[in-house]
Amino acid sequence: MSEFPLQVAPGACFHCGQPVPAGKPYHVKIDNQPREMCCTGCQAVAQAIVDNNLTDYYRFRTEISDKPDDLVPEALRQLQVYDSPELQKSFVRETGANIREASLILEGIVCAACVWLNEHHVKQLDGVLEFRINYSTHRATLRWDNERLNLSQVLQSISEIGYHAHPFDPRRLESLQKKEKSAALRRIAIAGLGMMQVMMIAIAMYVGAVSDMDTGMRDFLRWISLIMTTPVVFYSAKVFFSSAWRDLRRGRFGMDVPVSLAIAIAFSASVWATFTGGGEVYFDSVTMFTFFLLTGRYLEMTARHKAGQVAEALVRLMPATATRLRDGEQEVIPVSQLELGDYVLIKPGEVVPADGVVTDGTSSTNESLLTGESLPCQKQRGDALVGGTVNMESPLTMRVDKVGDSTVLAAIIRLLERAQAEKPELARLAEKVASRFVPLILITSVAVFAWWYQHQPAEAFWIALSVLVITCPCAFSLATPAALTAATGLLTSKGVLTTRGHALETLARINHIIFDKTGTLSHGHLEVVEVQMVGAASAQLCQQIAAGLEMASEHPVAQALVRLSDSPAKVLELTAASGRGVKGVYAGKHYRIGTRVFVEELTQCELPANVSDAGERSQIFLGADDGWLAIFSLADQLRAEAAQMVQELQALGITVTLLSGDSPPVVAAVAQQLGISHAHGGQLPDAKLAYLRHLQSQGAIVAMVGDGVNDAPVLAGAPVSIAMGSGSQLAQASADMVLLSENLRQLPFAVRTSRRMQTIIKQNFLWTIAYNLLAIPLAATGMVAPWMAAIGMSASSLVVVLNSLRLKND
């Protein structure tokens, strides 16, 4: 075998395959052997590959590279544009000091060798922290240190080895998917036309075989069949050969290996029979086999694209332009040019272009694509607006608070992408089994051939071929991902965002669920209903200090206290104690606000005896280093659907527990109201985590539902965790799922959907196992022709996909 199996023609450029002009001595030494190049561009690209010790690219490639000059679009000729902070707002996210993350789309990727080359080439750049390419979507995730290199240098580096790279654009992705579909349809059309023509000839030959057709006519029809089958094999079936060759080069037995072997062997044997004038030809089987395989793959690809439409629909929610108000004038600008503090006019029917707050007007917005909530949400001055929602009734003026990659929509898209990139345990197991199944198929086929060759040599080849084809594990590999993507899409449309690959798989098995109270079972819209003064300070000063201490917190309790004063005290040295409270310094004096124990550690004295009991209300204590100051009593309203949600979960056999940092009497009262038998108050984050560990040690599979920063540790520790959509970003980042709709009824729906998904996955596996148990003996005993095997294999994959798509119907 040649050192570089994919050879170029003599006199052609070693890199791009174009003719080398006479008198142009461009050369690059590859593995100590000079290779001719057609131009300085190819010379530079090849030299960059050699300089980075990536010459394996030329060994692994299955396609000749494109010319560098053709690959560099106009935008990449001015790469420095992408270093502009203004432009980066729309696609770059800051994940730390000088650390940037961007989603790119790569064009020119044609095989795994291209992925390997790009990943290794870019990772060698000083300052690149991570670079991953998804071969299916051609999307790449790049993390880099902006102090050590610029984004344009990465893009330039990619262009040096002959590929396009630019910020991810959903419209360009749509274009690539259309291109993929178009190519698949062309292959199917060629295969279909070839199949129909060859079948007509085959029928004539079958009739002739039992009549008086002479040898000359038979040979003539065979040659016609060969001519019509050749484009089917070398064009339509090329995709199988490329994939199989790529897998074999990497030492793997992919699913296209037996498929390619079947096509290649059947076609070669038929060609031999045509040339020699003896034996049988099976051009009809080859064309039918290829046609049905391609059709099955096309249907699977369509389902795969449809599964990814949820994320793409979210990306497209954000409009391209916005109407900015400046000095009383309106100007239409690209959304990427919006800045924090800008005022934007949103007309009825228009999409909100960024996150912000209503400053003028009253209307309602449609947030169904984000939250699954179909009813309009009323908006008035002071209410938050989320980018991507639709203004329905009258004009609104909004102050922009978040733009680009900082918006809620961008965060949701990132979480969804992460979930789709991760593979659950069942999918990994299926892939492992499938990869080992292929060698077993090959061994079985050889054994069947050997047995039949001993008894009926004329039938041995075709029977072995049927076994090779009918046992392809495509359906087995599709069983889990098809069901998983359908279930994820359904839940996202209902406002339940899955952010981790394992979430649904684990949710289906839970038998215990733990709820936080404030912001989860209740709306979290706490209000201070009573203030008891227990010190010498005035009520106004206490409220100012309380608001100043809680200014930096997102917790609903903190927000209620912040609303107590329009002029909060400027407290210094603010420090939060998770689950306990906040401390700080104001006017040289130390203050604490939070739980009674936390504040008592500072006051070093007990509360006055005349303090009244709050009953079922939550109490927050304020004190200084010279004594107690005030007690704030807060009240909250439980969500209307909470009680029904608890009943539905219990009906599913799930034990419900309430853990809260509130006082035990308050928690007990809420639990009684909702019908929860297990409830514990006064729980700090470490106590919640310890309770979770205790349940797990007893064999429980637990789901945790919470919203606050203090819930982040227990959310991260639970097998599956669910954060409320209005909760803190830390809680959402720690959770495996996010309840965007805020409707608790969607939780039992999510459990039921995940269990349906498990049932459908099991049905898929049972179907594939039953199919193989039935099909293999039939094929091995000679009862299935190769074309029947092709139909059977494609049909089995289609059954799995269609069965999985049933999940899209709630």
C-alpha cells in the first residue's frame, strides 16, 4: 500500500490536485520527499501542515483539498474585524478573566481526517484552551485566552490549512443542511433511476432464462445493466465507501463496513460474471440495496435535523435589527450595535431585541417559545422583558440591560447545546455494543459462506451477502438517540429545558423528589408584612441598613428587604454566609441580617422576651455588634398548581419531601397545606446535602428542585436536579434541567415523558433484537435474497425512528 493512499495524478498539485503550471517550481518537502505544488497558496498551506507535524492529514484524507484561494471568503481577508469588541458582543462570551468562548462554524469539512487536522492544528496555538468540532453539525466550540492571542489569529490559522471558519450563523447552518439534503436526494435519485432501469432489464433476463433467450442477447443485457449500475455504485454508494474506509483507517469497524463490503463484493462478482460470460449477475440487487439504504439514511437524517430544530428555532428568535431612541429620534440599527443603557422602541408584532426593563407603555408579550406558556404575559413600567419574546398589543419602550451573549436566550441556547452534545449512558452502551456487533456480523457471514460452500457452492456467496446486509446494527444505534432527541424537543416546547445528556434517563428512574420552598413551591414574591423594632435605632435606619446589606443578593427574601427603602445604606465589606445571611460594615459598625443564630453570634445577647411569635411567617433578624435592632416578618403565596403537582408526583410512586431554610413551623404549615408528609425546616445547604446523601445511601434515586444560590450545592449533588426559570444563574448552571415555564405541573409531565422515553427505548431495543433473531436464521438458511435484506435493514431503522417520533405527541 502506498504511503499516501489518496494519490494525485502525475503533474498535479499534491495538495489540491490542480495541474501544476509549467515553469512554476513550487515544492514542499513532505516526509523528506519533495511534492509539487501549483501555487504559493497551496505551498503555504502544505508547509503549515508540515511545520506543525500534521502530515498524517495526507495519509488520512479521503478527499483532495480545495484550493486555498477559493476557500478564503471576503470576510476572512479582513479577519481583524472579528477582534472588535463591538462585533464580538453577539457571539463571544466571557467565561473568566481574559477567557473567551465562541461558537464557530467550519466549512470544508468532508471527513473525520479534516476534523482531526483542524483540532490538532488549532490546539497547538499558544492561548487556545479548548477546540472541539462536532462533525455532524460542523460546529466548533473555541475557548481561548484573549491576552495571548486574538480570535483573528485562530481564524487565520484555520484558513492557512484550507478551511472556512467564521462565527456561527444559523442561516449558514440552514444553508449547509440544505446542501446536505440536496446531495442526499441526488444520490437517491441516481440510485432510484438506476434501480428502475436495471430492474426492467432483470425482468427480461428472468423471463429469458426460462424461455429461449440466446447467449448474445443475455450478454448484451448484462452489459447494459453494468453501465447503469456503475454510477449507482461509484456515485450514490460512494458515501458508504468513504465512511467505511475512514473507519478502517482508524482501526474501527463502523456500520458502513459491512454495507460497503456487501455492495463491493456483489458488484465485483457481477462485473466478473459479465466479463467472463459465466455465473450470475446481481446488478438489480446492488441498485435496490443502495437505493433502500440511501432512502433509510435520508429519513434518519431528516429526523436528526428535525430534532435539532428546537435549538435552531431559539437562535432565530432574536431579530436582526432594533429601533433605538436617541434625542427623541428613532434609528434602525443592527442588534449587535445595541449597548447597555440604550432605549429601544418595540412596536406591536416586533420581537424584543435584548433583555431589559419596560420604561414606558403597557402591553403583553408572547413568551411561548421560551417558556412553553401559551397565555400572553402582561408588561408595564418596571417589568422585565426577555429578548426573543414578541410584543403583541401596543408600543413599549425598553431600557437595555443585557445584550448579545449575556441575554437569557443566549444562556438557554448554550445549555441546550450542552445537553445535546452529551451522550447518556444508554447511548454510549448502544454504541459500544454496535461497534462490537459489526465484527460478529463479519465472522457470522464468513461462517455461513463456509457452510454453504461445502453444500451448495453456487448459493454460498449470495446467502452470505444477505447475512452481511440484514444484520447491520443501524437500528440498534438509533434506538436511544432518536427517542432522546424527540423527548428533549417535546419538553423544551413545554418550557422544560434539558441541559444535561443524562437528565431524562435519570428522571425516569427517580423515586424521591425534594423541593425547596421559597421561589419553588411558592412564587418567591415575598413581602415584608411586619417590622418589629427591638433596639434603639429608628425604623427608617433599620430598613435602610437591611436594604443595603441585601443589595447584592438575588434571593427573594433579599429582594423583599431591598424594597423597604429607596435610599439603602452604603454598606461596606459585604460578605454572604450561604443559607445564614449577610454581614457588613456601615458607619464603622458591624451589622448582620439573616437567621436568628447568625445574628446572635454578633449581638452576643438573647432577643428581648417581649418579641412576638411570627406563627407561620418567615422571620429575618437584623442586629449590630451592640445589640438587636429589628425583626422582619415576610409572607409568600404558594403557587396555585403546587398541591395538584404533589398529588400527581405521589400518584407516580414518588415520595415528596420539603426542605427549607425557613423556620420549622412555617415549613410544617406549608407541607400540611400541600399534602407533603416529609418536611424539614431550618435546613442549611450542608444539611440539605447531608439529607440527600442519607436518602441515596438508602438506595433512593433523588431529584432536587430549587431556585436560589443556597440550593446550588444540593442541586449539584443530586442525581438529577431541576432549577426554576426565575432562579439564580448559579442554580441554573448547577441543574440538569430548568423549568422555564415556572409551571410546576410540567414536573410530573416531565417524569411521565422520561418514562415514556425509557419505554420507547426498550421497545426499540426489543424490536432490533427480535428483528435480528428472526432475520439472521432466515438469511442464513437462504430464504432472504440480498435485495430483501436491504429492505429489511432499512425498514428496521425506519421503524425505530417512527416509534421514537411518537414521543413528540404529548
